[in-house]
Amino acid sequence: MKKFIMYLLTTLMLNQPIYANDLKEIKMSILDDKVKAVKVFESTQDIDFKNVVFEDFENDNFKYVKDSINVDRITKEDKKEQTETISFILTKEQVADKNKVLKLFQEKLQYKEDGYYGLLSKDENTLKIEPNKTESNTTYKKQVVTLNENKTYYGLESNDYGLIPKTITKNGVTLNLVNANFVSTNNEAISTVANTGVGTLYNCNTTYKGSYTKQIPNTTTKVIDYKASIEYKGNISKEIFDKNIITATYKGEKLFDPTIPVAVATTTSATGFFGFIVFLFTKRNVKIYNLNNGIYELIGKCKITEKNKNINLNIISIKAKSNIYKLLLDKSIAKKLNNQDINIVLDNVTKIQKVEFKEDNTYIDVTF
């Protein structure tokens, strides 16, 4: 249940619309006799502006509806220092000459990772040569170890060697008697205490000696090859997002003419009806735009029909700033002329263009 709630909250956040009114508006211009408006916004969010809602707005008796947007993604340079280490595995003969080792490393290193780019330079002072792979060999030799032990036996009744042990054990090694020296005590007190009935007792100072053999290891190490490494240092940089500049173009339509009384505008007289018929048959259903400094500006309108599919640009070309035009057909005529060719004339050149109807806006791009 907890996972489902988290999923639901995430989905709602992703689907939450973003409105242009929440962006920072830095400029607004009304162009082409109020039939076009341009708004410029600034945003520090790196988002897909296809999902942004550009709401309609009204200005000076005109209603403006979004026609198109253009997003300029502004970036800035992020710089930092970088160190990279390059190494080679070499033989003993190859590392004998330091200068030759240095020549194995190229002078420059091209860095390209995580969007960062840069050219790093070799720092010869950082050269290191150290053993890489070694081989060990262990041999053993025998060594005789001698143990000695001095021991004294007290209060012996006689100086008889039979009273002295011939062997003793020390640390698991058997030691043999090699020397025994009897010393008379002539101490009656000792004799009385010992209840020996004799007046003379002996102490015996002995020495025992023994030996054992052990294996002594001798390990030698041999270097098989060497690792030579060196550092490359320098500055790297990458372009990171700074902000977006969004230019939204709006189409303007006049809401009403306050100078015309309602009664006149809605008259059912013969004159009013005749005027409506004239308007119906002379209504211009093609808007002509011309590219000027990266923005298409409306320079005129004309009318085409299913019988007369010719557009003459000569009359309005005086307003043009370039030879690049964009024609916007009304939805009704675009649907009727779908997949049909129309003729576009400028000077003595005729361009034949096919109409491809679209539910939103049907444009025809033409360049002379």
C-alpha cells in the first residue's frame, strides 16, 4: 500500500502542468499591426517546454493565442583541475635507463569523461618505477643446536656417581651427564635433620649437555618485471546548464470593433446582408509570413479557392525582409486542398507546393 501511494504521488507530480505565468517574463512585444505578439521568458529549470501551458491573453482589444515557441538553452563552462595516472609494465632491461622510460609516455593526454574535456600534460617529476611481479624461492639448511643445563643435587650420603641421574630432559630434548663434582658438607646439623646417622653429606654440582637438529629457511626474492607510472595534470571543463530563454509567438485576433454600433453590425437590411455576402466571398484565408532576424513576421493576407489555387507574392513582397516565406492556410481551405498542388508566384518564378492538411496549423514553407 505504501509503495502504491508513493507511485501515485510521483505520477501526480510528473503530470502536474507547468504554466508560463509561473516563469519569469522578461519581455513582451506587439507586432504586425497587433496580429502577432512575442513574449520572452527566462527559466532556471531544465525541463521539456513542450509540456508548458502558454495561456491565451488579451491586450488592447485583441486576443492572443500561442502559435509557436523557441527555446534557447544557455550553458556555462565548469572548470576544474584533473590528474590522471598512466602506467606501463616493463622488463628490468627497459627500466635501466630513466630517460628511455620517460620517452615511452606521450607528452599530452586527451581527457574525455562524464562530459568533461581537456588536454593534460605529462609531469616528469612524478615518474615512479617499482617492482610489479616478484617470484620467491625458499631453501633450507640443517643447523645443530646445543643445550646445556647446570643442576645441583644436595644432601647425598656419599660421593657415589650412581646417585646422580645420567640423563635429564629439557624442552623435549634429552641431555646427558657430562660432568659431576661432589662437595663434602661436613655439616652435622644437616646430617641430624636428614636422619642419616652419618656425619658427612655431599652436594653434587652437575652439567648436562645435549643437542638437536633444526631446518633453517633461506628465502630469496626475484623481480620478474617492473611498473613505471607517471601523472598527467591539467584543466578540464564541460558545459553545464545555466538557464533557458523561451520565446513564445502568439497569433492575435481582434475581439470586436467598438466604433461600430451593435445595431448596424447585426442589421438584417438588404445593405447589411449584401455586405455580409461580399465579406464571405472575399475573405482572405491565407496569412503570409516572412522571416526577419529569426522571427516570422506577418506581412499580408490573400485568398485561394479550390478553383483558383494561385498565390501571388509580388504585391506584398515590398514588405519582405528575406526570401524565406511561411504560408498559414485556414483550416477550412487547407482541408479542401489536402494533397493538392498550389502555385506560389514571386517575380517570374513559380513554385509548386503540395498542401498537407494538419488539424492544428497547416503551414507551407517556400524559399525563393
